[in-house]
Amino acid sequence: MYRHRAHAQVLYGHFNEYLKAIQELNAVSRKRGWPVSTVWTEVVGTGNEVIVEEEYSDLASFAKVTQAFQSDAEAMKIFRGTAGLVVQGSAHDELLEEVARPLA
């Protein structure tokens, strides 16, 4: 199992706009059969920090969905619309791999 997390700090006063954009992206994802995102925020830490997370069964699925997403005009229009809602330079991604058993 792989978990993709996209971190960003949303500009003050624009948090709901960002959440609505994620809801719109989730609607597109459902139509396309892609994983939907969950949105998390820190209880303490950086103000207006969001973590948008999806799960994938394997790396091939992650690569396939990423390529499809980046080639989808509807998804990219919504995604690009979030650029003006986040603090420039605050966005970063991580890809986590589940450790399901001891290593050899």
C-alpha cells in the first residue's frame, strides 16, 4: 500500500475555497475511477496547513493515476485554480510505503 500526501499552507481567509476545490477534484476522481482525497489539518503546528491524502495499492497505480490526472483538462483546471490559494513555496509532496512485514 502506498499513501500520497500533498502538504500546503492555505492563505488566511481562503481555507473554505481550498476545501471546495478538493471537493470538486474528488468529484472528478469519482467519475474517472481514481482514488478520492481526504483532507487533514494539524491540531497544533503551522496555521492553515493542509494535508491532502490518497491511497494506492501499488506504485504502478500511483503512476497511472498521476499521468491520467495531469492529462485531464478538467482536473488540471481545478488543480491550477488552487495555486492562488496557497502560500508560495509551502507545497510539498511525500509518498509513503506501508511496511507490512519484517525485512529479510
